[in-house]
Amino acid sequence: MINVQVRGESGTIEARAKHGVVWGPELAGLDQSVFPMLGHLLPYADTVFNHRQVSTLLEEMPRLPPGVLTDEFARELVELCQMVLGGQHLYLWFLGD
């Protein structure tokens, strides 16, 4: 399971998703050239997106194949992305196991 948080530049947790994204064949099989943000996640490592990367993530989400994200997680992810875009010095963290 990969969990998601919004953190400030000092590492403080500002918000977190209630749901995570399951590392499975749907996520692992994403073409990194087509899905540069989610296609580069790893199940065992943390990944941090800045303001510009969050914008790219929001652009790629509607194109994701079915089954990559649950509807609940996708809604939460959009909310967290909007929080990053609306704030200052905020980052979207994907936390691997």
C-alpha cells in the first residue's frame, strides 16, 4: 500500500489521505512515458512531488486505465493536489511500505 500526505517544507504533515493506492499489476504496469508521475512510483520508496509535478499528476489522472486508482482514492488525491497547489511550500508525498 502506498499512502499519501501533504507536507510542509519542514516535514510537518498538513493532510493525509484516508485511502491509499495498492501496488499491483495495474500501477506497476503503467507506461512511464505516458504516465510520468504515477508511472515512477515505487512500492518500497517515498516519492515527493512539488507544485509543478502535482499539476502534471492532475493532467494524467483522467487518462489512467481503469483499476489503477479507486474512486475514493482518486477523489482524495485530487483534494490533496489542490491543497498543494493552493498553498505555499507544500509537497505531495507518496509513502511506500
